[in-house]
Amino acid sequence: MATLIVNAQVVNENSVQELDVIIEKGHIKKIGKDLQHIPADQVIDAKGQYLMPGIIDDQVHFREPGLTHKANIYTESKAAVAGGVTSFMEMPNTVPNTLTQQLLADKYQIAANTSLANYSFFMGASNDNYEEVMKTDTANVCGIKIFMGSSTGNMLVDAPDALERIFANAPCLIATHCEDEPTIRQRMEFFKEKFGDNVPYNIHALIRNAEACLISSSFASSLAHKYKTRLHILHISTGDEIVLFEPGIRRNGQILLADGEKKLVTAEACVHHLWFDAEDYHNLGNKIKCNPAIKAPHHKESILKAVLDNRIDVIATDHAPHTIEEKAQPYWQAPSGLPLVQHTLNVMLELSKTGKISIERVVEKMSHAVADCFQIKDRGYIREGYHADLILVDTNANIRVETSNIYAKCGWSPFEGTNFGSRVTHTFVSGHPVFANGEFDENKKGERLLFCR
């Protein structure tokens, strides 16, 4: 089917223009003004709405295989497309951990059969799977994930020789979770002895503090510069770490430094570190317990400033669902992670409405820059010939997040009770209208992301 979208406010490549767009055979066939005369099977009048490239979320945990009581690729991709996320990159701390090429291939097969969004999966690194990591196909896999701080899944890589060897020879981008494990363990024991089970509301931010993040991020950055390795540091949660990153410039599908050299070390901010701060533990408690921790308010402001000056390159979610029963356990037992993928765009558009970030920068950080950072083939922009990963957004439609309208399998959200002033009305994944006005068309699945490396 050919679809014609008319009268849309197209947000793309740092501009907003009223344009028409034709989708045909999964791709963007034509972009221009007054295209209504061109025959199409379906015409959508998008007057008053924004048309944007679909969000590419470079960090999610969809829990399949092995943890499917929390989530699975089908349910979480459904939540994703309802929120305007057309492509995702998923992490290896499933069960079993994705530490072999066969286990990686198994996840791709699950996604091919069930995912409503486009997909890629990180190859996991451990202290002793170097040979498997080196087999990673750089054209078909988004990157290598190294947990340089322990989190859900027990995949900590802390052997110095293993880290040196992987950084020295990595065939593609390395993405890191950076928290210094000795610092965290020391602080955890200190606070356990001091408070026992009667913990202060913000204890998570005190244990997994800014120092732990800076120590680990600094170490990862030093390894990257030592070996000239392409490094992407995930979920920056402190203002202290900003000094590690230089402003980037997007040009010709790459992220460059001011002198034209490729930016070796890029960084990601997550929506929860831009929205919540440590004071929110008062009301939300374990619901916003995550690694790295949500910290004091001044960190939130510093992260946003770094997003705006291009020291932080992309915005993602780190969507990491657990059941509400798991999160209701006492602090020491409750797991870290929260479901976010359905409302990531709502959060950023709310920040845009308050003047903290322009809608053009939202699109840049959630679509364009992610495509450039990972060198994704023909996605992330509204360009003729590109895959038609597109979303229509009504920024004058109020929605209230409630249990009844949450699609993630866990069935809860830290945003429950929040009123957002925007709504995704349509989501196209590789040209297929998978979501339209609250209804899903699951007849076509998403596609595997490819990379120009």
C-alpha cells in the first residue's frame, strides 16, 4: 500500500516545515509540498500534527529469554511503538546471558518472529568470553556491551586484563555501564551497618553516588583513548562526568569534534535522569530505584545542559521492567530498573513545552544522533529512499498515564497519575502502520537494523 500524509509539520534535520510525505514499499518515496494529486491507497490529513522520524532507543532490557515473567520482546515492542519508538537496541543481561554468538542469534530469531519494532541486540562481554566477542558481525550487530558496574544479571566485567584485551581489539562500538564496584560495595556495607532496614528515602543515591560513576566512566574513557576504541557510555547520571566529553557535531552521518576528527567517546542520557531527582524517592521509592541511581536535583540540570551543548549525544530510556511485587520488596531486596519505553517521547515533549529543549533538538537526540552514533543504515531521518520509520504526534492532546493504558507486561509505570500534553497517534515501522489511534496492526513484524561500518 501507498500512504500519503498531507499537511504535516515535519520535524527533521533542525527545521519544522509543513510538507506532504508519500510512503511506498516500506520506504519514503517522496517529500514535498502539495502532493495531494499523487494517487495513494491511504491518505492521512495530519493538519496540526508533527511528523517525526521514529525514535531509536539505544538501550532497553526486554527480558527475553529467561525473565519473561517481567517482560518479553513482543509486549515491550508493543509498548515501544505505542510511544513512538520504532527501533530498539536490547541488552545482553537476559537468562542465559548473551555471551555466545549462538545465544545472540537466538534472540534475533525471537525478535524476527515477535517484535513489532525494528531491533538489534548487543553482544555481551564477560571476563572470559573474548573469542566469542571477537566474532561479532559489525554490519549486523549494534555493538558490544560491557558492564563495568554490576547490575541486573550479574555480568560484571572487572578483570583488568579482560577489559584491556577487549578495548584493544573490539571490532565495533563498545557500550558501557559505568559504576565503580569497589566504591559501591564499600558504601553499601557502610549504610547497611548504619541504618539496617530503616533506610533513608534517598539511600540509593547515597550508595551509588557520583564518585562511583566518575571513577568508572573515567577508566572507560581512558581505555578508549589508549586504544582508539569507539566507546559509548550509557545513562550518564551525574554532572561530574560531563568533563569527560567534548561537544560533538553531526555531519555526513557521523559525530565529529570541532576539528573534524571523529568523536571517539560519545554519551547517552536517559529520560528518567532528566525527569526525576532524588527528592522523588519520597513518593516513588523503589519504583525509581535504578542503576546508576537517580541523584540530587543539580545533576539533572547538568545532564540537560550537556545534552544541549552536545557533550551528551543521545537520549534513551534504559527501559528495565520488573513486576510490581518485586519492586514492593524492602529496599535491600528490590531490584533496580523501571519501565519507560512507552512514555519516553511524552517526557521529552513535556520538557519542550516548558522551554527546556526545542522539539527539533528532541528529534535530533532521539533519532538523528542515534542513527549517526551507531551508523545505522537508512534510518533515523525523514529522507527520500530511507525506511519509513515515522510517527505522527498531536501535541495538543492530553493523556493521563493509568494502569489501563500501559502496554508493558509489568503493568505499571513510574509516571502513573501524570498528565502529559502530547500523544502519538500513528507509528509506521518500515512503512507498516503498526499503530494508529490506539489500535495495533500486527500483521507485519519489525526488521533487523543494519549498520554502515
